[in-house]
Amino acid sequence: MKANQKKNLTLAGSALIATVLLLLPAMAGEKVSDVNGQQVHKPVQTMVRIVGTGVDTQFYPSYLNIKVGDTVAFMNLDGTDGGVAHSVLSVDTTSRTANDIFDSGVLHVGDIFKVKFDKAGIYSYIDPTYPNASGTIIVTP
């Protein structure tokens, strides 16, 4: 790849990252009233960004507290060297082995993978290609 093409890809990746950061910030859960005036949790979507440079890959934020019914969207923003593919794989919190709760498959730069959490618990995940990239989601009622 020519230097000009790499520069253009880097600039395009930077523009994509800036746009996502402005348009899709992590949102706190809102409280709304149901028809009986009871306070209830309004489900929200929180964005986890996959950033870095291959071996330095990380999930940001890597730790989340959300409520049952919320959705987490994982977006690959690793645009280094023309773009690095990543994956998001749920793992057992203790052994860090795959547990089949969720698996994004391959995410190319700009791809988004969403998981809705309908059950309280602790959910750990890694990028199996770069296992030092890991995160935890705590889901409370």
C-alpha cells in the first residue's frame, strides 16, 4: 500500500472515531414513570469501542455497570494499518474459557455487534486474537 493511501485510511479512521465519539456516547440509564406513576428503568444502549493498534488493543470502557434490559454495542474502531479485524467473545469470569453467551464473529473496522442483557450477572469478554483485550459487564436488576 502506498504512503498516500495509508495516510488517507488513517485520516478516514480518525474521522470515523471522532464521529462515533460525538454521536454515540455511553449513556446513563434514565428513570421514567409507568402508567401507574412508578419509577422504572428505561433501557439504554451503551457503546464499547474497540481501539488500539493490534497487540495494544483494548475495549473502552472495559468495565460497565448496566441494568437488565440494556444493550451494549461493541464497535471496532481499530483503523491502524488499514484496519484490524477483532472479535468479542464471552468467557467464564474465572477460567477465561469461552462460555457461548455471545460471540461477535469477525468485526471489521466500523462493524457493530450488539448484545441485549436480559439477565442479571457478571459477563466477562475478550478478543480471542488479542486476549489481553478484555472487559467486564455487571448487569443488575
